[in-house]
Amino acid sequence: MAVTAQMTGLAPELASKTPEDRRMVIRRSTMIALIAFLTLIDLFGSQALLPVLVQTYGVSPAAMGFAVNASTIGMALASLVVAVFARRIDRKRGIWMCLAMLSIPTMLLAQQPDLTTFTMLRIAQGVFMSAAFTLTLTYLSEECSLTAVGGAMAAYITGNVASNLFGRLLASGLADNLGLAQSFYGFAVLNLFGALAAYLYIGGRDGARDGAAQDAGSVVAAWKDHLTNARLVAMIGIGFILLFVFVATFTYANFILSEAPFALPQMYIGLVYFVFVPAIFTTPLAAVSVRRYGARASFHGAIAVSLVGLVLLLMPVLALFLLGLALVGAGLFFAQSVATGYVGRTATHDHAAANGLYLASYYAGGIAGAFVIGRVFEAQGWSVSVIVLAALTVAAWVLSLRMTR
């Protein structure tokens, strides 16, 4: 338990607890990780289905890559809207209702609509996922003590990383054995389990939060003020790049794996995503690294790992390609954890508005990565795509020079 606590950021909170209280903390962290897992499992799970979706809809990889990742459009929009109305939304009710409503567009995707409708349903999924995600982070910040919030956030991030792995495995397994529609039905069931977990676990009272309601004008004024903070602007740019590189890499790597020289069948493509396992263990260490070495050094180390991984993606050897994916995933998740924490420490006021800006830029980077690299991939191939992604990763390193220790 001591090793686990150190790795997940729970050690400071557990140190002063009785055995019974420690068990309560572990149960709480487990539930937080579970809710996180069930909130974002739809986001990247569908990426593992890209080769099958391209065949089913008869479209190009770039067109399908954009459609599948269109959820990030909804996530970018919702992160701004929630920032405006956050004080008016009851946390518990908002989270469980968003997860319950998320199951509706997920089930409709199983009907194999036309590509335009598919894209709009993915955007709708993004709206509900982002709203639940943002409200949960806000709830943790408000309800946990100073020592508890680190462990709670670490548990939430770990659940998010796990959803990347198991969401892809589930999607591939269901599609390969039962069919494409069953993959989406499976995700819809998990959405409802997430709603139930949030309803049963998350505390809080009904109605709006205490305090004066925050109007749109005050939030816009806060956004304008935040955009004069050079370090915060740099973090917003970094957020855009991080999801740009992540989405582009793990979207179009599917097509490389399904073609020569690898030519992996769909089920094996799903198994490939065990490359996310290292990130489950390394991401929670970001907070420890920041305390020991500082944000800038920690971020630079993560970027270096990602760059090494991108280089390995140019190698036509399956073992090296998989190692490259593992390094890119671990490096980008670690960097994202460092950057997210730095946003909270850099914003001088109205942290909800600052997080809204950061998350909007982060999610916008996801859809931009799917669109831009999709065009590059079709026109110039995988090698040029990887070179572009490496150049952007270097740009994130340059922006990180704004970080202070």
C-alpha cells in the first residue's frame, strides 16, 4: 500500500489518517478513478475502430479520422460554456445527468448513420463528456482538503489514462467478435454505469452553488485578463500542441498497423494499445517530479521521451514501432499532467476561467491534429506526418521555457 500511495499522490493524505480513514481514502480514490474512466472511455475508444469504420462508411482515412475526433469540438465548446455557468450548476446533478445523456448519442452511433450525422453525434458526445469532466474537476477542487486534492486529482488522471487503454481494447474486442454496432452499445452501457456511480458516490446539495452567480461578462473579463499573462498564454499553446500530437499519432498509427509491413487484424490492433500501460504508472509521478525538479525540467524530460518515441515510429519494425507508441503516450500524458497543474499555479485569479481557456485550446488541438495530419498523411505519407508532429513537439518545448520552477 505504501508504494501505491507514493505513486498515486495519496501519501501526504494517508500519513495522518487512522487505518479506518485510510481505507475510506482508498475507496474514495478508487471511485474517483472509476468515474473518470467511465467519463472519457468514449473519447478515444473509437479510434481503435478506424480501419473498420473506413471500410463501413467507404470514406478516406482523413475524413473518418476527422469524424471520429469531432468529439473534441464539442469538448472545446463545452469547457467554455461550463466555465460561464459553473456557479449555477449543482455538481452532483450535473455530472450524473451528463453521463446519462452521453449514452444517447453513443447508442445512436450504433445505427451507422451517414458520415455527417456520425460527426454531429460525436460532437454531442464531446459536449456531455467535457461537461462531466469539468464539473468533476471543479467538485474535487471544492470538496477535497488541500492534502486530499493531490491524491484525488492523481486518481482522476489515472482513470483517464486507463480509459485510453481499456476503451480501445473493448472497442476492438466487441467489433471483432460481435460487430461494430455492439461496440457502441457497450460504450452506452458503460456511460450509464458512470452516471450511476456519480449519483451514488458524489455528495453535495441540490441547487446552485453558494455565492453570487457569475455572469458571462465577468468570465469574459477574466479571460481577457488571463490572456495578458504570458506564462498562462504559453500553457494554452502547449495544451493545443499536446492533444494535437496525441490525437494525430494514435489516429493514423491505426492505418499503419493495419497495412504492410505490419498488416495486423482488428483484434490485434486493439491489443497494441497495451502500450498505454506504462503511462498508467508514470503519469501520477508527475506531481512528485514537479515538487523535486520543478515544472520546467519535468516538462522537458517528458517532451524528450515523446520525441524519442516519434523517431521510433519511423522504423518498419513492429517492436520498435510499439515502443515508440508507448514512449509517445507516456511522455505526452506526463507533460499534460505537468501543464495542467502549472495552469492552476500560474492563474492569478478565477481559476475556473483559466482552466476553461486551457481546456478549450487543448481540445481544439485534438480536432486540428486529426484534420491537419489527415491531409498530410494522405498527401505525403506517414514519415512526413511524423516529422511535422516532431516539429510541433519541439515548439511545445520552446513554449515551456516560460515556465518557472
